[in-house]
Amino acid sequence: MTTPARAACIIGWPVEHSRSPLIHNYWLKTYGIAGEYRREAVTPDHFGGFIQSLAVRGYAGANVTVPHKEAALGLSLPDERARAVGAANTLWIDGGFLHSTNTDVEGFLNNLDACAAGWDRNLSKAVVLGAGGAARAVVYALLTRGVQGITIVNRTPSRADALRDRFGDRVRVARWVELDGQLGDAALFVNTTTLGMAGQPELHADIGRLPSHAIVADLVYVPRVTPLIKTAKARGLRTADGLGMLLHQAVGGFALWFGKRPEVTPQLRALLEADLSLPAASPPE
Ligand code: NAP
């Protein structure tokens, strides 16, 4: 007896640039699962109607990207992670209900575990640059691993204040001009801004001030090796890059839709690296 094909998709506006189809269709092929992962370009006006009709359209679930992540939360039954982060990036249908989660949390943590085992042992201070949606996922993730103090530095101070109010006492805020001064006793530095991304301004941070045991993580993955990761490596620091996080955040959705927990392998990473190296590499999701 053959298992009927299942399908999932990524919903965004725009969505052409998304690398998610490459990842999920690779896993479908690798594990011999009958299924397909597609792109769906859906405007904000049509998003609600689209996700309410996922099953009718033949989908077991979907990823959600810009600009729909907050709307997805309100139109589904979010788990604790999605609620805590305030955004959902993964939807699935169970028992006739549309559920949601935020896999950026596990993507960030599992990538750090893979790149810098033991990173969370007695971690006293992390500095997080940025206060957008990705920063919310990172701060929540760090708190779940018992990081004792997180200092958020953001260009727009009110957004950093909002994160401190959301996540409580272990979160502090420092001003943009104080960034370098905050790095001297930081065991982890995470860039969650778009700085350093192809076509965006450079990130200026004095990585030389970080202690020699510090770890540097960058969520940006275009270019694949960002100037921040390059400088950190040159200093001999351990690093976790944005491509690794992108791959690890995809695992949970695939498992929910296709019933198999896939592996992030060097072969898959090489496929993505080759795609990102193409001259026409477009902005990330
Ligand atoms: P977002 O909500 O729009 O937040 C953007 C952040 O970047 C804000 O903190 C913003 O500061 C800051 N920023 C933008 N331009 C800046 C500039 N010129 N100078 C200083 N700060 C600037 O976006 P997001 O969803 O959090 O995504 C942020 C980054 O994470 C993107 O590069 C995205 O591709 C990446 N990401 C990667 C993964 C992955 O799996 N690797 C997952 C999620 C996100 P203000 O508040 O002052 O505007």
C-alpha cells in the first residue's frame, strides 16, 4: 500500500526568494517521502482566508514568513513558544484545528548546540544586538536555557525597552553607543539585526573586546560568511552562523507535516551554500 502524498508550503509576500523549498524538497527526496513543498505568494488581505483553507488546498501545514508572522499567531492556536515570542512561523493541522509554533527558537538553540557544545554552561551574560521579531525568539530561547543576564542593544531604544518589559528581570537594555563597552564580559554576542546583510549597512562592533571563550552568533546568512563571523573566526572565537539556524529551524515543521524528524547534514548545508553563492542570490526571508 502506498502512502498518499502530502504537501506543505511557505506563505509570504514576497516569497520567491525563500530557500525553504530547497530544504524541504531535499529532505522529501532523501527520505523517499511522497510529498511536495511549494511557495505561495499571498497578500496580507488574503492571508486569513488562505490559512483557514489550508486543508482544502491539500496542505498538511505551512511555514509563514514576512509579513505574516504576527497575523499567523492570532489566526491559529499557538503553543507556548509562539505566544512567548509573539509570532508564529510554522502552522499545522491537527484534529481539524490550525496550530502554530515558532521554530526560530529551536533553530537558534540547536544550531548553537551543534556549533559550540556546552555554550550554555553557567552563561552569565549575553549581548543581543537588535530588538525585532528575530531578537524576541533569541531572547526567549536564551532565557529557556538559563542564561543569567541578557543585554539588548538596539538602534531604536523603545523597541529594546519593549523586550525588557516582555521578558522581565534577567533582561537589561544598553544604548547603541554603549555596545563596545558591553562586550568585555559577554560570553555570547548575537547579531539579530539586518546589519552586515548584503545590500545593508555594515555592523560596527569591537569584537576584539570579547573574552577569548566568547561565542559569536549571526542570524544573517547572505552573505554566507558575514563580516562578523569572519572577524570572530579570525580571532579564534567559536561561531554559529545564520545558515545553520535556517537549516535547524526547518526541522520541526518537516517532522510535523511529514512524520519524520530530518537531519541537518553536511550535504544539505553544501546544497544551500551553493545556492547562496549564485550571483543572483536574492535577499533572505
Ligand atoms: P525586524 O523585526 O525587521 O528587525 C530588524 C532589526 O534590525 C531591528 O532591531 C532594527 O532596529 C535593526 N536594524 C535594521 N536596520 C538597521 C540599521 N541600519 N542600523 C541599526 N539597526 C538596524 O527583522 P527580524 O525578523 O527580526 O530579522 C532580523 C534579521 O534576522 C534578518 O537579517 C533576518 O534575515 C534574520 N533572521 C534569520 C533567521 C535564520 O534562520 N537565520 C531567522 C529569522 C531572522 P530598529 O528597531 O532600530 O529598526
